[in-house]
Amino acid sequence: MRQRLVVGNWKMHGSRDSVHALLTDLVAAPAPGGVGVAVCPTYLHIHQALSLCAGSAVAVGAQDCSAQEEGAFTGEVAAAMLADAGCQWVIIGHSERRQYHAESDALVAAKLAAALGAGLQPILCVGETREQREAGDAQGVVAAQLKGALGELVSAPGLVVAYEPVWAIGTGLTATPGEAQSMHAFIRGELDGLAGLDGDTTRVLYGGSVKADNAGELFAQQDIDGALVGGASLKAADFQAIVNAAA
Ligand code: PEP
């Protein structure tokens, strides 16, 4: 039985006041049983988030980490620092990192190894662009991303995969439940044998313009275990409605 999981990716949003308001509301909301909940603020707001979420069912993660352990890497944050701060999760290979920071599959693989080495649970993002889908290459792209990230790893305890079609992120376009289900089932098949993973027990989240009004039909698909949520995670009521839909 795979536990449902809903993760908020706050991207580069937030101030001390807005983080306080959002998490105060979220932590006070009744936590539905059987659903894991996490938020991923900016590095700057992680400490504040950890203190506001302490003792609650809401876990905290980061949006990225360095592939390096430590040293002269200006601007970077090591996975071990995130674990030391109290983070449980880290998003790796988000399409915005791949697109705007030229993160290759090799770099994603190195970050994944660093995260696992530090005891963090990585959320590995994969997904195709609109052009790749239209060219009939969606599965090939996703398979290559999975292999590129996981191919050299012996094990990946606690790893979660997020299928995020790039064309659906922040656009208001969502994969139909059928399109998402079909890719999730494909991902499970691809995961078998990679990094010692079992496709049936590994959680696979959907991400891409998930909102309160489309979450229910996505979560009704048998291979969708929850969501990685961007825009709709910035309002407590909207995010909570998605969490409730996962219950
Ligand atoms: C994301 O950033 O991972 C995401 C899915 O964003 P949005 O929900 O805004 O499309």
C-alpha cells in the first residue's frame, strides 16, 4: 500500500510574513489520515518553516541541493546541511532547474546521490516538453531521464518520482487523468530494476497545474499517489483542499 503524498513547491515565493501566515493556517488544518504532507520553501525560509511545522504532520523539504559535499562552491547548499537543518525532503531535477540552470541528467544523478547520501528523501522530477509529446517521444524522454538519474545507483531508499509534463507546469494546462495515468503506469515499469527499486511500491506523484478542482480526478487514477503542487500550494485553503482530495 503506497501512502499518498502531497508536496508544495513554493519556488521563489515568500516573505517572513507570508510564510508565517500560510504555515500557521496549514498546521492548524485538520490533517486527513493516510496522506503525507510537505512544503518546500526557499532555502532562506526553511528554518522558519521548520519551526512553524514542529510537532505537526507537515514535513519540510528543499527545492534543490548541491551535488558537492562541501567546499568552495559559492551560492550552493549541501544536502547534508539540509538534513542537519531538519529537512526530510529535497526536490531534484525540477524542469525549471533543467531549463534555466542547464541541469543535465548527469548532474541530476549526482545531486540524487548526494541527497540519498545525506539521508534525505529525494523527489525526482521527470517530464517531457510539449514538442517532445507532439513528436510522440514523451515516454522515451521520461525513460531516459529515469535511467540517467537512477542508472548508476545501487539503491534509492525513500525515493519518490514526480511526473511533471513541462507543458503543464504553471500554464493552467493539465494532463488529462488518462494521459497522466498512462505515463505513471509506464514509469512504474521503467523503475523496476533501476536502483533496486520496485515500481509497484515506489510513489509516483503528478505535477502540473494541480488545483482543488482537478485533484480528485487525478488522484482517482490507480497509479497516481499524490501531487507536487506549485502555484496552488501558496494559499493554505487551496493546498489543503488538494491534501483533502488525496485522503
Ligand atoms: C511545480 O512547480 O512543480 C508545479 C507543478 O507547478 P504548478 O502546480 O504551478 O504547475
